Amino acid sequence: MHRLIAGYRQFRRTYYPENRDMFDQLAQRQAPKTMVICCCDSRIDPALIFNARPGEMFTLRNVANLVPPFSPDGSHHSTSAAIEFAVCALAVEHIVIMGHGRCGGVKALLGSYEGEFIGPWMRIAEPARAPALAKAGDADADELQRICELEVLRISLANLSQFSWVRQKVETGRLTLHACYFDIERGALSVLDPGSNEFVALD
């Protein structure tokens, strides 16, 4: 906690006074054009990776950057609620699902670890296991995990398209969906090409 308090004090001394006008505007309203759905892994910071300022991105973080299937019922649906707010209330123009290397959630999906909450949550991505194993062949564990991480992104993107108000805005050109993958070791980003359904590294 001491480290966090020290960081806050540094924020108050430098960043806040230097950007007071921006914070005054943000206090009145938020108007992000982009929603980013990413993992809650501590090594991944979408604002840092995309060099974004406060207010530019509406960010949702959960284990393994998953989008569940569209299933309105009486259960708690935090991820679906955030997507609904971003699309219907904030009218974002882009949704980016960002996965990453060395994802603990995907490791759990490929292993035997269940837990009270992680196991059931990762079963959303269960359809990614078989394609990953088929593509991996004789690949080592690291490559198998990377392949599964990419498959999980495809699953989440497909699930996102099931939401009626998402699909409607995509069909009318008011919303575009994207998937990308961040390689931690290389600091490199790959983007899913809609035509080939393959991830292409950015220059």
C-alpha cells in the first residue's frame, strides 16, 4: 500500500496539475470512441500499449479477455453489462478484444486446474481447446498455449457478434469489431485479419 500512496502523491504533484483542463472535461462526461476488452493480467496495460489518454478508451478487464455468449437471465453478467453500456449508452465505434501471451486463464483451460470460479469461467472458451490441439500437432507447451490464446480470441469475437444490439450496429456500419494479440516478450501486437481469419503482425 505504501507504494500505491507514493504513486498517488506523485500523480497529484505532477500529472494532475499538468492535465487539470483534461480532468475538468472528464468530470463532466465520458465520450470514448473505443471499448477495449482485455485480460486482468498485471503485465498488460492497454492504455500504455495504445498510448491512450484518460477518457479515450472504455476498458473492461476479466480473466482471459472473454466475452460470454449472449444469455440474458437472472444471473450476474458483469462483462455483458459493460458491453451493453459501451454500445448502447456510450455509442462506441470500435470494440477491441485484446489477448496476450502467457495468459494464466488459458493455461488453466489447457490444464486440469478448476477452482470455484476460474474453471467455470474458462469453460466459456472450451470450444478453443480442440482446434488448438489440432493445430498444435507436435508443438511444445508454449506454442500450444499461444495457439489456444489466439483461438480464445476468435471465440470471444464470435460471442460478441451474438449480442443483438452489437450485431445491429455492425450491420449498419456504426460499430466495428476487432481482435488483437500482444506478445509480452517482444512487445509486439498482431491484429486479426477478417479476410483470412489469421493474426497479422503490425510493423
